[in-house]
Amino acid sequence: MPSTFFGLNIGKSGLYTYQAALNTTYHNISNIETKGYCRQIINQQAGVPLRVNNTYGMVGSGVDVISITQERNAYYDLKYWKNNTMYGEYAAKEHYMTEIENYFNEVALKGFTTSFNTFHDTLQELSKDPSSPSVRKQVTNFAKNLTEYFNSLSTSMKQIQENCNFEIKNQVDRINSLAKQISTLTKQINTLEVNGGFANDLRDQRALLVDELSEIANISVTEKTVGDGIGITSYVVKLDHQTLVDTNNYRTLKVVPRKSDEKANQNDIEGLYDIQWEDGQRFNVRSASLGGYLQSLFEVRDGNNLGNLQGKANGTKGDTTVTLSGTNINDVEKLSIPEKGIITIGNHEYKYNSFDFTVDADGKYVYTFNLDSPLAADANNEKTHIGDSVNYKGIPYYMGQLNEFVRTYSRAYNDIHRSGQDANGDPGLDFFNGYDKVTGNNFDFSDPAVGFKEYYKVTAANFTVTDVIYSDPSKVVTATDITNGVEENDIVEKLIALKENKSLFKQGAPASFLQTLVAEIGIDTDKAKSFAASQTNILSMITNQRLSVSGVDMDEEGMNLIRYQSAYNLSAKAISVMDEIYNKLINEMAV
């Protein structure tokens, strides 16, 4: 039979239980605006009953608090992480594509269109008065303005690429910092939970860090109990299927800048970062499942719309030269491989220090690469590529389009300009040109056999008017032959006609090429904006679903305060009643 005073213990258990319930409710209310906080609930059950030697068998012993746990749904966490990764991807693309669009909007507003039209207007004036030195000077000046527009656009694109590159380093630093914090919190959680209970607030902090990590790249989380109920859990976070955090341990990534002879694209800036694990293991930045902000940065920075050079290599083991045929690029205007770089033959990478190409009878290019080291094995129609094939229209793609325009237009213009005589009766020179970044000298396209190869070296970054012509406008060609006087204008009429020449580009006239490119950028930007907005809405919906389970509801917690207060008061009342009973029993029955 239980003690006479057993009722006091039952009342006390109620006081302790509902005091804990009130404290938990206070905690929920105080964190109602805390980001990442999950509502906590008290779990209680009836105390262990006591066996008594009476007909009614067993007597209840009150109430016990089992635990205080979080209201968290693992399914909504998983949905949030997956969609947050997609949001991070499209948010980054929206930001950088908007920047690109803003620069290219100048084409339609006051950049290319104005410069190009003004240049051709001065050519019209020159056709009317070919002998005028002032008009000739206007032609070279406005031609210079046109080339400087492309120089400026190239600089802007390189700046965006540099920003992406810098942001990649920032994101890698964030990943490392988050991994360290997650592992530290996991250690603290296991230390506190080893003797039972739940470190709820620390778990909230850890979950918030995982949320942040999920925006950067695709992640997965696995948590399972270690041993048999000893309170320790194994907590593994994987970054794109590679272990980043394993309970108390974590791995770090590092960025490795490329050397000048390791460029993947002719237009790339110096020192683009590659990523690898700190222990030297490879990290696949081209993984289709990488996702998040990080994948978008690489796509914008390196995206070539699958336009890297690809073909079949042939060479003999031990040779330091290899030929590449059957390639996807057979126009010098579209060629964007670096002068020095890395060529991948099969599964082997080789550095090459120079290359050349010839044109076969079918008009196809055959490339010859001079390697720094001999071939490790025979190459017989081995699949070969330079740079990665990135299925996105990023900076390299748009830079390649600009290069294609300046090379195609300047080549057509120069061919006509060289076919006549200048005001001094001398053979015409190349009007448009580029300059060597080392010597600063212009290129020479005059050799009919190999001069066209030099156009590979002309880019939007170095596009210019030939120095000799810019400094001496008398070198401007207006006629095929000035024997009959400098008033002849047949050449300048042909140059004027280039403006409407629809055979230069598949898009049509020169202006149509860039207008089509601007439209293409607009479509890509709108797509990024649309997906970002859609993903924002989806993420908001999932967040609301998540909060419906784990969020703190002000009204609900207010009702809990009243409930637990009433329960506490009733437990106190029970003790008060017991006090009266014991007073009667002890003090009054003995009288």
C-alpha cells in the first residue's frame, strides 16, 4: 500500500511537469522571430504505477516529463534544400545575365548602332569628296570610335568574368566556414546528448547552416544513431555526393588559379580559379548535379554553348606533335582556343606551346599542335578536345560572338580596301587591324596564302584601326586606280555596300548580327528572371509548409500558456487539498 503522503508526490510531479511546460512555452514565444528556430514541445507520460495489495491492483504515481523535442519534419527539410539549390542557381544567373544585358543594350541604344551608322555616314561623305583631307580624317576617327566601342564591351565582359571568378573564391570560403561550424556544432550536440535529452537550440543552429549551404550547391544529409541508445549520432553532409562533413570531421576546398599557359579559352582573363579538395582530390565543377549558386558562377564564367574545339587526334607515341582533324570549328573567325594551353587526348592531358592549321581540299581545318612533352601512347583517331564543353551561353560565348563579328567584318572590309590605291598612289593597306599584346604592333593580313590566319589574333579587345592609316588619312583608299585622279570612288562605294551585305553573316547584314545577339541575350536573361521568380514562389510555399509544422504560432502558444497555467494551478490545488487532509489527520484527530 502506498504511503499516506503519496498524494503530495503526485501533486509535486504535476507542478514540475507544468512548470517545464510553461518554461518551454516561454522559450517558444521569446523566439517567435528567431530565424531557423523550431517550435519545441514537452513530451509527458503517466508515471510508473505502483502495485498495491488491494483489489484495485495498481496506483498511479503522477506524471513524468520524457523529453523536450523539436517539431521538425524531415521531408520538408529535404524539399527546402533541393529547391533552395535551384533558387541559388537561378538567382546567380539572373544577377549576372542582367549585367550582361545592360552592357549589350548599348548596341541598340547609343553604342554600336550609333557608331556603326556614323562611320558609314562619313563613308558616304567620302564618296562625294574623296580628295578631302578633313573627310578622310573623319572616316579614321569614326572608325576608331567603332573599334573602341568593341574594346569597351570586351573590357566589360572581362570584368563580369573577373567578378564571377572572385565570387567563386568567396563561395568556396563560405563552404569551408559552414563545414567547420556544422562539425563543431555536431560535436557539441553529441557531447550534450550522450547522457540523454536533446540539444534543440544547437540543432536549430546546425539546421540553419545546412539551409545556407544548400543555396550554394546540391547537398544531402544523413543522420543516424551510433551504438545502442547512448545518445551519439553520426551526422554526414555530402556536397554533390562527396563527403564534406562526417560528424566531428570536415573537409575543405581550395581554389587554384590557372597559369597563363593553362587557359581554356582565348578570351579568358588571367588566373581563373579551378577547385579541388585540400587533400588534392579532384572536385568536378562540371558535374550536372552540382547545382546552386556555385554551378551558375562556373556556367556564366566558362559557358561556351558547347563551342570548344573538338576532333580526332593522330600521333605516334614519343612524338611532340599531334594533328587534329574532323573538328567542329572550320572558320578562323570562330576559333577561340588559346595560343598556349592544354589539349586532352583521350584521358591524357598535354600542354601545347603553339599550334598551326591548314585547310584541306574540302575546306576543313587540320590543326597541328606542338606539345611540351611527348605522347604517352599512340593516338589513332582519339577523341580530343581543348577546354570543357559547357552547355550554357556565358562570357566566353558572347566574347566569341564579338570576335566573330570584328574578324568577319574587318576581313571583308580589308579585302576591299587592299584592292585599291591610296591618295598617294600606293597599294592599299589593311584598314582594320589588331595589335600584338607584347610588341604592340599591328598584324599583317596581306599574304593571300596564310594572311587570313592572322585574323585569329584579332579580338574585340585589341580591335583597332591600322596605326599607319590612323596617323595618315591619305592612306585611306577610295578608288581602284587614281590614274584619272583621286576623285574616283569605286572602292569606297563597295565599302559602303558592306553595311547592307547580307552574305557576311547567316543572320544577315552586319547590324543584324549584333541585333540578333542582343535579342538572344534578352531571351536568356528573361529566362533566368522567370525561373528565379518562379523558384522564389516555390521556395516561399515550401517555407510556409515548413513553418506550419515547426514555426511558432502566437495564438497557439497563448492558448498553451492558459492550459499549462490551469494545469499548474490544479496541481497546486491538489497539494493544498492534501495539506488540509494531513492537517486534519495529524493535528485534529489526536485531540
